[in-house]
Amino acid sequence: MSNILILSTILINLALIFYSIGVWAERFSKYLKKWHVIVFWVGFTFDVLGTSAMHYISERPFDFTDMHTLTGQIALWLMLAHATWATLVVRKNKTELLKKFHRYSLFVWLIWLVPYFGGMIMGMNG
């Protein structure tokens, strides 16, 4: 196993850990807090770094006819929108928005799991 593959695997798993902590902590508290937003951004950053590392070793980088690439890009863009929106909601500091935000978070997290597990399965079969 190459060093870049090990690095990308570690980065993607760190993305899973941080993003999951942020989403589930927010879900259980039913109130978006500043630290949740920070953890969303950390998870997103690890995902971008891991995806970039995988792009480097891929035989078909950014081929949108590939289902894993397509679902991965959709997930990344949703994570970016999610973290950006969370940042704006925390800055506005309106209780109503802070209480309802968790509904969107779980949806984005579930979509993110599709390329995560898809990549895991591809790695085991490849």
C-alpha cells in the first residue's frame, strides 16, 4: 500500500470522525453551537485533503461518469454549503434558526456516507 493511499485513508477517516461528532452533537443538543460549526469545517477540510490525495493516485480523476466521483463531489459541495450555512446561522444568532438547523445536518451527513462507504467497498474489491 502506497504512502499516499495510507494518507488519504487517514484523512477521509478523520473527516468521518469530525463530521460525525459535529452532526450528532448538534442533533442531540437540538441547538447549533459555535463549536459544532468549527467541527463541521474541520471535517470538511479533512475531506478535501483526503479527496485531493485520492485524486493524485486515481486512474480516472474527476471522471463524472464514475459513480464514486459523482457522489463524492455532491457530498463535498453539500458539506461546503452546510458548513457555510451553519456559519451564517451562528453569526445571525437567532434562536429559531439555531434550533432548526439540525434537520439539515443529518441529511448532509447521510449523503456523505454514500461515497464514504462506496470508496471503502471499492478499496476492498480493488
